Amino acid sequence: MPRPTIQDVAKTAQVSKSTVSRVLSGNYEYMRADTREKVELAVKRLGYRPSSIAQSLTSKRTNTAAILISDIGNPFYPDVIHGVEQIAFENQYGIFLCNTNYDLDRGLELIRSLIDKRVDGVMLMSSSMTDDWLDELVDNGIPTVVLDWDIKLAQRNLSTIQVDYEPGIKAAVNHLVSLGHTRFAHVSGPLTWPTSRTRRDVFLSALKLHQIFPENVPILEGNLRMDGGRQAAIQLMGLSERPTAIFAANDLTALGLMAELKAQGLRIPQDMSIVGLDDIYLSSQSDPPLTTVALPRREIGELAMKMLLRWFKTGAEPVIERVESSLVIRASTATSTR
């Protein structure tokens, strides 16, 4: 059976095509109520659905947006994606989910593909990216929201969500110091990434408030995955003076650390206290449950989509929005015995 057309609706309702279009677009302020009712009844009876392609040609919008993430296997992202999808669904927007897998060339190709698909906006949630990505989007006039990336809004014409790591990381350091810890280490993400450097710097600044200085804190560069945490644990075991507390750049790194340290015969937290960052679901289910700096992941997703929608509807200037971190204390931290 052929799909009903707007002409079929007009014929059934005995009105013009322009009247049907006005009803479908919600532009019926000066229309008689019985005329509107006839059109709505015809639409329902025929099962008519407007063509999204035709609508996009008229409105210059496709009612689609995209979210780019760096690792679909990272448990950080599901809550972010759920937040994006909920707001998108409420506003009748479709979402393209793109996984870069930490591949910068792949990310650029995905962006070019999204531009070809005429998406209305893009949310960049990837831990790694390059200026080429941003240039490609800006040059093509695509509204873009970037999570936690070091950009200059006035120059880039981009909106950004910045994470305030200080409250959560400072609380984590205060917590560990209150437990008697004086020897610390940090397992970072790749230090070519601004977010990794920011987390490291906030941690070191918080330690300085307790007269613990950067030159006394081993920094091991990881990859934000469990295998990177395991490798860092092996390196830590080889230090002449081991730390008693470790802050990891994310929870996956922390879980890898715990697994390898336990395999090496250490007890968590009796021999080593571990703090992660993200508060992914797995952190509450690990053995022991992980103390972590929590990020409001679902709120980040909701906020990103709302920022795009505001841009679509009002043409508002790019903005900076901020979200705060907080500390969740569980059983992977304890009083220092050394």
C-alpha cells in the first residue's frame, strides 16, 4: 500500500495543501477549529507522516545531531548518552552516535561524514581530538558543544562544558591526608591531552596546600584504560619508596591498578589507598568498592543537548557552562599504616 501523501490528506479533509501544511506546522492561530479538526482527523485516519526530507528542505534543518565519543567500551559514556538521548527525544531530535576509538583520523572522517549528512549540531565528548576537528565544524557553520577541552570561545565560535575538578579532587586529597597519608602518586591519562594535564595539575595543587610538593610525587602516564592501570601498578611496585595513596585519572585506570596490586600481593586499602575519577557503575561494584571523584555524567549529556537546542531556536551566542565534581568515599581508602 503506497504511503499517504499531503495531497491525500487535503483531499480527505476537503481543504487545500497549504491548510494541511499550516496544521502540521502548528500555524493555525487564525484557522477555524472545525477546519483544524478535519485535517487532524484525516491525518489520523490515513496514518499520514510528514516526510522528514521534505521538512528539512523547507526548514533548512534535519532535526538530527551527533555525539562523538572516544571509546564506546568506556563505562563513563552510557549515562552521558542517556542524558543526550532523553532531551533529544523530548524535542523530536534523532542522534547519531560516533565512536572514534581514540583514532584522530577516524574522528575527522566521522565529522566530515556528519557534515555531509547535514546534522544540525555536534557534541564532541572525545578525550582526544585535534584542532582540525574543530576547524572543520566551524568552517561549515555547524553549532558545536565541546566537553572539557581547552578552547578559546571568542576565536572558535564554540560552546563548551567545563568540568570543575577542584572541589572533588581537593576533597579527595583532604580525605587521604586526614587518613595520615603523606606519600602520593598519580597515574594520569595521556599528557598530550588537556584534560589529563588539568586533572594532574589540580591534584598537585591540592597536595601543595598540605606542603606536599610536585617533585616528591611520582607521575606515571597511563591510557585511561584498565591495562594502563595494570602497567602503572607494575611500575609503582618497582619504586624504591612506594606511595601509600594513588590518585588515578579515571576509574578504569584505578580498577586496573587495584587488580594488579592485588595480584602482586598488596591489600587494598590496608597497604595502598586508591582513588579514581568518574564514579562509573563498576566503581561501586569492585572489591573493594572504589573511592572516586564523581562527575555528573547524565547532567553533562542533558546540558550538551540543551545547549544545542538553545542555539538552534534562538541563534544564541556561544556560552561556557560548568559542572562540578564531588567526592564519593567508599572502601578503597583507609588509614595509612606506613
